[in-house]
Amino acid sequence: MHRENNFDFVRQFAALCVIIGHSESLTGSPHSTFWGVAVSTFGVQIFFAVSGYLVTDSWLRGPQVGSFIKKRAGRIFPGLAVCTLLSALVLGPLVTSLSVADYFAHPGTLTYLENIALYPVYFLPGLFETNIYPNAVNGSLWSLPVEFACYIGVIAAGLLLVRPMSVVALLIGIVMLLTSEALSGSIYVVYGSPLRESLSVMPLFVAGSFFRLLKRPDLFRADLAVLAVGLVIAIGLIAPQYYWLVTWVVVPYLVLCFCLPGLPVLRRFGRFGDPSYGMYLYAFPVQQTLQHISGNSMSLTGMIVLSTLFSVGLGYLSWYLVEKPLLNRIKRSGRENLSIKVGE
């Protein structure tokens, strides 16, 4: 049964933010920002904040390692595997500058399949070489190993810390935040994902987790949300050097203030399914393909509109043909009462 909240709408809004931000990058347009970050980054921040809250809620409702991992793996890997295979085996041969035989003989084609194991690989031989943003097939994949690492963190905290989880979650978030600032110029890459970008979004997952562990739904109020916005604006004007210190808590708080009370129209946003994960997976290769076909002549508006339409369609196909059937199978296994929602 569909729950009375706005999480479905917010996830699709976050996916749209990522699509808009990547449209700007892939058409060579100026980057728009929201609260000091690129709009695509803001979309990823929303995803991590929502995921932190819902994944922690999932653990609290069923703190068994096996079933928890099964849910998390079932949510991430099937959609990712299909998207990776379609990119390598269908899109690649269609748009590569190489002959089909040379394309499949190239070691880079096989290497691209490492994405299925959450190791981000962006290159496929002969693809998008002359695009404005060259050679990258799917630049969104960097965040998936970071997300899964957060899941492992929930398990570790749940098994080792139990009751003090909320305090420890706060401390971990602070450490991550300070580490992120200290490594703001870092070029280190961990398991294919840039350490700087990873540490910039993980604290938002931790903050979302912290808010769930507080078990205080009365905290998510409109008047407090207004105060939180005022705080961010004031710090941005008075002491912008400390802006980053508050956004990692304020953004998840505001996101949850919007998500938790079910608004009459928005709470029914997911009644036809949840395409948000598929939108996130497919948008970048769709955008690169559009740019390739157009000879780098896509306008920003055209890119946003067309890539959104294609990505929503592919997102629903992914949901109904790949994600939902597997999640239903996990649910029928009887090991845990699983709700078929993204990031739960």
C-alpha cells in the first residue's frame, strides 16, 4: 500500500535536478547553482539524505544482516546490471566510431562491465569521442559505491553500537564533514569514486540516518524549517566560510520536513511506480546519445526536455520490468516485510 508521504515525489525531483545539472555540463552551458552547489550535486544530496533516513528505518524494522543486504543488493544491482549491459551491448555497437568487430574485441568493452560490481568505469571504445563532454558514457555511476558503502556503515553501526547509534551517527557525520573540508582539493580515488565527492555527500546520508534515529517526528515542523532556512541565509551572508558547516544538516532536515507530511497531491505521486532510480541511471547515456546524434547542436532547453522524457520512460520500464519484479520476489520470500520503495 502506498504510504502517506512525499518521498516518491522528492526522489523524482532529485533525479530531475541531476538531469538539469548534467544537461548544462553536456551542452557546455553555464552551471546553475542552488545553495552554493551545482544543481546536479543538490539532487545527489537529496538522494543521500532521503536514503539515510529510509535505509536506517529499514534496518530498525528488521535488523537482520542477511535480509538487509538482500534488500539493498536487490535494490541497486538489477537495475544497474541491465543499464550497464544495455550500454555496452546495445548502445555501444550502435554509436561507436569503431567497427562492431573492433568494438567487441576492444578490452574496454569488457572492462565497462565492472560497473555491475559498483566499480565506476566511464569509457566505452569509440563512444562520444567528439561530444562536448567527451568519452564519458555514464557519469552518474560514481555515487553508487558511495551509497552502498553507507549501507555497510548502517550495518556496522547497528551491530556494534545499538542504542548509542544516534550519537555516533552525529559524530561520524561531523568527522566526515571535517574530513571533506580538509580534502577539498584531494585527487584521491577510492574504488573508482573520487574521495572528495564521496565525503561531500556521505554526511548527508549520516544526517538523514541521525534524524531517523532520533525518533522525534514532531521535530519536522514548518516553523522550524523556516528558521533553518533563515539560518542558512544568514550564515551565507555573514560568514560564508562556514556555510558548508550547516548545509549538511539543514538540507536533510528541510528535505524530511517536506517528505514526511503527506501533501494531498504529492503523496500520490508514486501511485504509478517509482522511476527515480532508472531516471538516474539512464539520463546521462541518453543525454550523451542525444548530443552525439545532434552533432553537439542540442540546446540546453531541448536537452532538458528530451532527456527528461526519455529518462522517465526508461525509468518506468526499469521499474516495471526489472526492479519491481525482483523486489516482489524478495518480498514473497517471507524473510522480511519489504515495502517496494526506492531507498527504503
